[in-house]
Amino acid sequence: MPLIMLSSPHAHGGDSIRMIMLTVILALLPAAGVSVYLFGWMAVLLIVTCMLSALVTEALCLKWMGRPVSTLLDNSAALTGLFLALTLPAATPWWMAVLGSVFAIVLGKQLYGGLGYNIFNPALSARVILLISFPLNMTTWIIPMSAHMGAMEPALNLYDFSTCATLFFGGPAALQLGFDAISMASPLGYIKTEATLGVPVADALNAYHYSYLDAFLGFEAGSIGETSALALLIGGIFLLARHSITWHIPFTYIVTVLVLAGLFNALNPDQFAPPLFHFFAGGLILCAFFMATDPVSSPVTPMGQVVFGIGCGVITWSIRTWGGYPEGAMFAVLLMNCAVPLIDHYFRPRVYGHQRRSES
Amino acid sequence: MTEIALILLSSVLVNNFVLTKFLGICPFLGTSSKVETAVGMSFAVMFVMTVASTVSWLVQQYVLIPLELEYLQTIFFILIIAALVQFIEMMIHKTSPVLYQGLGIFLPLITTNCAVLGVAILNVQQEQTFLTSALYGFGAAVGFALVLILFAGLRERIEVAPVPTLFKGSPLALITAGMMSLAFMGFSGLVKF
Amino acid sequence: MTGLLYALASLGAFALVAGIVLAIAQKVFHIEGDPMVDKLDALLPQTQCGQCGYPGCKPYATAVACGEADVNHCVPGGERTMLQIADLMGVEPKDLEAEPVAPMLAFVREDECIGCTLCIKACPVDAIIGAPKQYHTVIADHCTGCTLCVEPCPVDCIDMLMKPELIEHWSWPLPDTKRAQLGHERREQHAGHG
Amino acid sequence: MPAMVRKLAQRLGMLQHSFVGGVHPNMHKLTADMVIEDVELAPMFVLPMKQHIGEICSPMVNVGDKVLRGQKIARSEGYLSVPVHAPTSGRVVKIEEHAIPHPSGMGLPSIFIESDGDDLSDQSIAPISDWINTDPTLLRERARMCGLAGLGGAVFPTFIKLVQDKRFPIETVVLNGIECEPYLTNDHRLMCEQSDAILEGMAIIRHMVGAASGIIAIEDNKPDAAQKMQQALDARDDMDGVSVVVLPTRYPQGSEKQLIYTLTGREVPAGKLPMHIGVLCQNVGTTKALRDAVVLGKPLTERIVTVSGDALPNPANLRVRIGTPVRTLFARQGLDDFSDIQIVHGGPMMGERLKHPDFPVVKSSTGLLVMSRPAMGAAHKVEQPCIRCGHCSEACPISLVPNLLADQCRSDQFEKAAQYDLFDCIECGACSYVCPSNIPLVHYFRYGKGQLALQRREQAFAEASRKRSEARDARIARENAEKAARRSQVRQTHAPKVETPKVDVPKTDADKAVGETAESKSVESKE
């Protein structure tokens, strides 16, 4: 007589982790495509390096911990690698990319027990570690191939493989170039610098030749995957349509930033950037649709997700406006990740038949 | 008004005692295994820190400086803190024996919580006024409480995860604290203080 | 010299003030007995079996509360009670001293009973009834399975039986996560548990 | 549609109320068009002594007794209980433990009846054709003595719900014809084939509880049943205020609480019954059985069972005598080899998977499913770690957070799980169904509930033991004191030198002293 207990239900909808991860990877393809268009072989090299090293690290970790290496097939490590690559500047040297991937998998994920147990978004924690360890590299933005702005012309032909390979494996020194020669400021960084000099926002944007259309399409400086609002929105809507994520986090996150920016911009347009600028700038859309919605490190309850999104929005805008770093989206998500267990506890939905949320 | 807000913001987030000044790590790790305990500890520390920073400011201004006894600063401050801790210990023992039991040795050890002495001495060094030193003490305590409770929430979650044996307990807690500290670095420069 | 005098005087005065405040606080926050004892006692299974080395559950609770006894002496409580006590006391859990035993029930073979009442005197929870020179019997619903009645019986007519398993009290075991739930079933048939 | 928007629309009256969450499993209604077949009498019937929620019955026949169909063979003990009746005429051959459809594989005392083939009925229960002029309490007693229990699968004694309570007047009778479980079609077929009898049953219920309105709820995947019920409804003249409501198919719509919310927009408060908000919910099968009990005087001895599943050669809807061994049913439908199949009692979402086919049909047997190993295997894959995707929370019809609950159950934090409303879980299985990590969430909840129940039982037992122990200590101390007082009295008169006895006797002394007090104690105990 068989003795293993199987509880109902004896039917299953057929969803799997692998498919969920694959959906997110698919949703990131438009952004990855734009990054290749803008940064040529640099983007390809970066994405391949990050994904490969993430997979290899994950495989080694699983082997050392005596867990089935077949877990690799759940696509989560590949996704982490892709996430990390898309948040890196195009000029990131190979060893930093590898280091970042190792950090993401080891510190961000496996030390906590592997998939499903990490507290912080692995890719973002690696990104922040890199930012704090190598601030220069992580804030140097190569001029993209299609920056339709001002006098900025790409200093390098990024569609040429050998140039890119040299830069990727040897750094700018191998091309007898300094960082300054091939890079430009990101809109956020530029505004921040000018703001400290007391230049009004509108003037700074003019001086930068800022164009909302370019920002929407992605023809501007920034991390390889974060520039194109269009591509990211397509991916985000795909995720929403496939029910991989719910609207709560992205919507509340972005709306919070827009509302705060709008309010302060109305109060003092010289000091505070307009909401649309915040919307397109930096990693907001990438973080809102892909990073903050990472299911493992975000709250599970709808109310919790709303709180999480609002928190992310407030912190992102505050850091961008007042903080020392030009971009706060990554920090915002990481900071809110810390609060997830408490949010989960305090923002549970009201259970059927109960007057209000049960006493905690 | 703005100044008050800035002092609080600065001491709670930007210059968080635990995550950016690395003070009070011992109770931060010792009493964060459960959220309930962490909340209790937070209130105890908040009481001790706020009162200690005000009383020590008074003592500094009206006893030590007039009598030119600044060199006795540490002894006096420790005396104040020790007395306060004794007081709160009795209070908790009376009101919540379970919390008393849960905090265990860490309750009397608030005395040696360097964050408490730290805030008192920093107040003196930064030549704060009475009001600002009270605020600073309170803000620092709130910052301590905030990260302690957040951290306790995280640890409760880590507790049930299949963490590699090598990293179970304190190692992973320290790594997590490090990650929190990294995240809190995002606030740097938020308030120039 | 005066500096030292000032220092000593002020320090002394300050210590005195603090001392007085604390003395008053001591009066205000005075507590009778140890409130932990009742909380611990509530966790114990109340078999009064004495297997912990103390005469009953309350004495053991008292000993644990004041730190005399370890948290792992309660045999019938098993691992769960130990964990609960450790949790309440805020100490690290310890391994159990004795192997956990299945819940038992005392049973008097009535035809052999000589009606000596010794078992009745031994039962800590009054779960055995009977009068001198009459058969005694165990009230199954009251018996804690402590085995204290077995020793005194002069004719050894008391058996410890397994507590019968009731279908109403059956509960689901923890799912076994390490297996393909159906594929490995046959292989594990012999090793499974109900 | 996002839950929040839907809720808002419902508040504004723009949308019909609908319970939250739910899933859309593949329905596999293989037997939807198959007419109910009568099953031949089995040679032997097995009647377990408990086929309802509540207290167990005790046999009132002896081995060798002759019984008739419908004769009461076991009486109910206690309030929450209904009797058991003989399914056919024959002889009681033995009374012993036999396996029942229960996941544990454990058994219950059962009465074995050997059929004599004549199938003679017991005529002692008189039909009540004029029920409209009969006192509801009499009809209620009829429901109890005829052994009626909810035939939707929960088997809650029916008579308990059929009550007129002035504090909670029933306004609406809901006839539950939802049948949201995949595979099952017994209610569906019953509605198609015996709509008149069902409606008469509903009329009886309305008379019994005095309800003004009534709703017959049917899902939109059974349009023929809805049509039949509507026709039958139109044909009756005593059904004012009753309507057929067709609801969009969604699991678990047939769950009482979810259905009531969908139909009325009101929630049954936690720990309360539908009657507390003026609603009575009855399954169509039970309603028909009630009608038979009242109008025909027939106790509950048969029910409709859907025998189906992907590994069964000939699925069917069968009218089966309760107590029929399921082996004979499977054999009738062309299945003899049980070596590589899985048996599920009930529907696939909430039914129990059973380890062997040696059990009888009982009152709760809505369906008997024979699943192939691959089909079951697909539903029970290896558990992966939770990625907190939140699909379980979205699917939960009562807004629990299943993944957190499962974590708590797994790590034995049962009290915390109870705080997170574990006991409100209806075990519908929607969470496990959608889980991409194949986590058996319901299994964890059942484990947690069981452990928590065990803990609470043990706590109650410990508390009772402590009271007894304290009472014993106090009594011993008192008796010692009395004895000492007596002794000192005696000594005062006879011998002058005395020590004052201690009243507060420590336990060790008490143990020594206990011998002297045994006599008085044994007398006390007997009282």
C-alpha cells in the first residue's frame, strides 16, 4: 500500500518558474535590442558576459551546496545576469561585469538559500556594490551611436567589433583614450551638477540639448538598458498582459515620482525638474517595471505592493533631487526591499468574513 | 521648523548611527532575531538615548563646564546612562516579563551601547543647543529603532530560509547588515549636516 | 586639590541622586514572585510524572524560571515543549535528554486487581477510581500516561498501552518535499509514515 | 480586471458582486450528457457508522438480524449527528472496522449487510404529502430521522440548518447547483432529470424556514440544467420570489460562503453560519433527498455518484445505494486493474486521494475519479522554492496570503499562522492549482491546522490535568490538616505534649501521607 500522502487539489494549472522567468527575459528583449542599437558590440559583450558568468557562478554554487545543478534551467540566473548587464554603463570593463555577476549570484542570492529566499534584488545589490566600489566607471557614460543631440558625436565606432573588444577587455587606455574623450554626462547627472552651481533647470536642459523625444526613444546617455522608455514600456505592458506582474508596484511607483516632481516643479520650476523629465530619466522605468516587481524581493499583498511602490517613488525622487547621487532608483528599490517583511506583515488584505485585517 | 526636520532626517537616515556610523552594532545583532524583541529594545533605547542626551547636555553645561571637570565627561555620562538603564530594566521587568526574558543580557548592556554614549559625546563635540541635542538624541534613537526593526523583519525571514550551514546565523546577518548599509549610502548627501 | 575635591563631590552627589531615584523606582516597580513561573507552567503537559527530576510540573517550571534547571528535562512534552520553553526563556534550544515516547494510557487488568488502592494514591491526577477490596479502573480521558501507578502495584496488574489513534484526531503529516511526489512513491513505500 | 477596480465598480452598483480570486480549471465534464443509470444491487453492503460531520453513531442491530431497506440500523449519539439506514433488505453478517474514504486509510466500525435480493422496503415512515400544512418542527425531525446530510460533499447534518430562529430569520434560500468541481456532473444531471422533485424540495425548505425569496444558482457551463430548472419553476405556482441565476463559471463558486457573497453581496462573518445573515444554502441533491424523505417517506439510502476520470473506460452518472463497495462500481464501468491508477474520492480540487479501492460509497461520495498516474503526477510535481509571485494570494477566494501561511506551517509557527487566519482557509485548492512552484499549499495548511488542533487539545488536557492535580494536592493538604487537628485534639485530652502541625504540607509529605486518605478519596471519586 503506498504510504505517501498527497493532499488535494489533484489538478494543476501548469504554471512554472521557468516560464515566468522566461517571460521576463522576453519582456527585456526590446530594451536589450535598443541597447545593442545604441552601444553596438559593447552591449552584446556586456550582456553575454554577465549572463554567462551568472550562469557559471550559479552552477558552481549549486554544486558546492550539493543542490541539483538542473535548477539552473529555471532561467533565474540568466535573468539576473541580463538584469545586471542592462543596468551597467556601456564602458564597464569585463572583469567588473564578471565581478558584478558573481556578487549578484553569491551575495545576492545563494547565500540566502537560493532562488526565492533572497531579500534584496540580486542584480540591484550587485549594481550598488559596483557603484560604491567603482564610482568612476559606474558613472561614465559612453556617447551612444545615435545620440541626436548638440555637437556630441560618438567618439568611437561601437559597431566595430575590434574597437569594442579592445575597450571591453583593455579599458580606454588600450585605445590610447581617456574616459573624458568618449563619454558624456547623463541627463540626471548633468542637471545635478548644474543645480549645485545654481543654474535653473530649464537652462541646464537647454544647454544639454535635452529632447523628450530622444529620451522617450532612448537616444541618450545612460546604462545600456535603461535609456529607451519606449522599449521598456513595451516590455512592461507585455508583462502586465501576461499577468507576470500586477499594476500595483509600477503604477504607484511612477505616479508617486510624477506627483512629487509635478508638485515641486510647480512650486519652483527653477530648482526642481519637471515630472516628464523624471519619468524618462535614469532607471525609473526599468526599476519600476522590472526591478521593483521582482516577486522574490517585493511584497506579496496588493496593499503591500502599493505601499512598496509609493516608498520607492518617494525615495527615488528625494535622492535624485536632494541626494548626493544623481540617480536614486536602485537605492530606492534596495531600501524598500529591507522593509518587505514588515510590509507583508502589516498590509495583509482583509480576510473574508472578518471586519478588518486581523490583529497582528 | 525646517532645521528640526533636517536634524531628524539627518540623524535617522543620512547619518544613521548603526548603518553609517557603525555604532550600537552589538544590540543591533543581539536583539534582532525577533520583531517583538526588536520593538521592545527600540523603545528602551529610545527612552535611554533621548533622556541620556538631554541629561548629559545639562550635566555638561551646568556641572562639568562651570567646575572645569570636562575630563570627567565619560564617567559622568556613563553614570547617567547606567542609572537610566537600571530604571528601564526595572520598568520592563514589571510591565513585560516576557520581553524582559527575551532581551536578556542585552537590556543591561544598553549601558555599554556605544550609540548611547556616542550621541551624548557627539552632542558635546558638535556644540549643540539643549533642544538640538535632545532632537539629535531622539533622532539617533529613532534611526537605531528603524534599522533594528527592519533588520529583525529580515532576520525572521532569513530564519526560515535554507541558508548554507556555513552562513547560518550571524554571518548572514552581518552580510545583510552590510547590504542594508550599502542601501543606506543612497541617502548620503541628502542633508548636508 | 580643590579640583579633585570638586570632582569627587560632584560625582558623589550625582551618584547619590541617581541612587535615590533608583531606590524609588525599585519600590514602584516591585514585583511579587516570578511571573515567568506561571507562563512556563502553562507550557508543561501537567502529567506531574516527575521524569524531569522535580516532584511536579510547577516545581520544574520554578526551577527553569530561576535558571536552576535546563529547558530540556520534560520528557512527555517532547521537542515542542522544549522549543517553547527555550523560546520563552530566550535561550538556545537543547537536545532532549530522553527519547520521545508515544502517548500511553494506563490500564488495570481488573480480574487480577486485588483492590489495594496503592495505585490510586500514586496517581497525581486522580485518574484511577476504586475502593479498597474492589477493582480499580483508569479513567482513560484523565490518564496522562505518567506510569507512576505501575511501580506501586503489588501484583503488576497495570499495563501501559498505546493511546488509541482516533480518526477524528488524525492529522496530515508535513509534505515530503524532497521527492517527486508520485514517481518515487513505490520506492519509498516501506519507509513512509502514516 | 484588477481586484480594486472591480470592488469599486461593485460598490457603485455597476457590476454584480462576485467573490474575489478563484481559478478556471479545465472542467473535464465527461459525463455531462449521460443519463443517470441505476446500479444493480451489490451482494454485500458496508455501512460505516459515521458518514456525516459530527458524532459517531452506534449500531442498533445485531449480527444475524434481518433488515429492510430504509430501516434504521444505527442511532445517532449527540446533537450533531444523523442515523444510518439499511440500503436494501438482507441480513447483518458482521459489525467490524472497515476502511472508509478518508485520506488516512483508517477505518471505522461498520455494519455489513448481505443483500437478500428482494430489496423490500421498510414502510414504517409515513409519507407526508400535505407538508404545506405540517408543522416545520415535524418536518425537521423527519429530516433528522431520515439521515439527511449535505450531499454536496460536506455532509453537514441537514436538519440543523432547517430551523426557524426568531433571532435569525431566513430571508433567502439558495439552491446550490453550481457544481464547480471538474469532472463532477451528478448535480447537473439531477437538475436536468428531476427538476420537479428538486423544486418541491425547495418549496418544502421555504415552508420550513419561512423564507420569502429563493435563488437557484447554476453556472453558465450547464445551460441545459438552467433551462430545465427555469421550465420547472415556471410550471409551479408556489414559487413567487424564486429565480434561476446563471453565474459565470469560476472555481470555487460552489463553496457556500463564496456563493452567498456572489449572490447577495454579503459575507458570512468568520465563525458564523449563513443563517446569521439570513441565508440558507442547500445543495440540489440534498434538497431532492429531503423531498423524498418528506413526500415519499424514504430515508437517505441512495445518492448520485459521478464515476469518471481519465483512466476510467466508461465514465457514467450512477444512482448508487449507500454502502455499495466501490470496487463493484469500477468493475461495472470496465475497470478491474487498480495497479497503475490513482483513486480520488470527490472532485479533483477538494477530493481525497485514496490508497486502495476497498471502501464503500458513503453519503459524501459526490464522485469517484480514476486518474492515470501521469495525470496525477502532473498535479503533484516536486516542490520548488516559493518565488513569492503572489498568484496564490490572487487566487485565494478569501484573501489569505497562502505563501506566508505555508512558510509558517512549514517552520512550525502555528500560532502565527492562526494569527494570519489559517483557520479561515476553506481548502479549496485554488492556491496550489496556480502555484508555479508546485508547492502543495493546501497540504501545508492541513498539516498546520492538524498540529494546531493537536496543540490545543493537549493544552486543554494539560490544563484539566493541572486542575485535577491541584485539587488533589489541596485535598490531601486539607485532610492532613484535619487529621492533625483531630490528633492534636486527642492528644490535648490524653497526652499534653504536642507539636503544632503544619497546614501547608509540601508535596513530598503529602505523598507519604496519602495512604491514610485513600479511603475518603475513592469515595469522592465515585461520586
